[in-house]
Amino acid sequence: IDNEIKVFSYDHKTYYKVGDQASDLSITALAWNLNGELASADSEGSIYFWNKTDKSSYRRIKGLNPVFSLSWSGGGDWLAAGDHKGSIWLYSTSGQTIKLPKSRAKFINDLSWHPNGDLLAASGKHKQIQVWNFKANKLAFTLNGHADVVSSVSWNCDGNYLLSTGDDKTFRLWDCSKKKQAEIYQYYDSSNKPNLARWHPSENCFALG
């Protein structure tokens, strides 16, 4: 809604403002890690890491293309960022930076870390899901089946299955141990499409919208 980040309590009665983006640009992505650290991105392509104690920015990364997807690894020590040119960048809390090899995607819509932290799934403005081996810095495998843009990806709690949604009005379940599609579902509302899916962090159920 603006260039401010506001953190609300669950009852919406109290909130605090996090730092200052130091720009008049829109905030395009937000992500918490399990340690309570918040990362944000803006439409200029800057990424901010926020200090959870005094709510100030302790690290700013500049000069990227606009970023629309952020995802923390399960251990909270690596942040993945996907930009609108199809590049995926990895940033550690200790200051390391890794760029994954250029993918076919022209726009990264969504990112999801495998629970063990070794694999990173990415969806973009193409029909393919790409699963990257973070430690080897290479593409591990691809998943093909969607007939249109893949809008989101999400691993289940034990990392055996990946869920995806697409502009083809389907959501799909992938068995990643076999690297193939397990189930395909047509979205219940034929006039709309599923835009986003997220697995529950500890149970085998998911939210879809």
C-alpha cells in the first residue's frame, strides 16, 4: 500500500513500523524466517534485512532487478530472491551471495525451500517448475505438466511432495522422489484460477486461493 512496513498483532489493535525503506517505491515481497528476522524487497530491486530488536535495517542489497518473491531456508540462514528477469539470488545472514545459473524463466513468481534446505523450487512465467540443488549450485530436475504459467509452488512438511498452481486453472501434486506428477486437480471455480497454494508447516493439508 505504501513504502512502509507495518507489523500488526493478530487482533489488529496494535502495530509497529519497521524501519524506513528510504524510497517512495512499492514493497513487492516480505518474508519472515523462524528466528523472527524479516526481509523485504521493493520495486527498485533493493532487498532489506531488518534487525528484530530495534526494527532498523542492518543490511541493504542494491542494484537488482525488481524482486517479487522472497523465501527463507528452513534454518533461517539463507534468503532466496527471484527477480522479474528470471534470476535467482541467494543471500546468507553471514553476508555470502550466490547467483544460481540463469533459468528459462523470464519472471520468477514464487520460490519454496525444501524442508532439508538442499533444494529450492521456483515457478515463473513459463510452464515448467525448476528445482535447484542449492549446495551444488545447479538445476537438479524440472517438472513439466502445466499448460500455462505456474503461479506458485510449495513443499509439504516432509518434503516428499510439491504443490503447484497454474494459470491453466489447475493445481497439481508432484511426487519429487519420482520426479513426476502424482495428481492433477481442476480448480472448482471454472471462471477463476488458483493463484497461490501453501502447505501447512507441520500437517499434510494446504491452503489454496
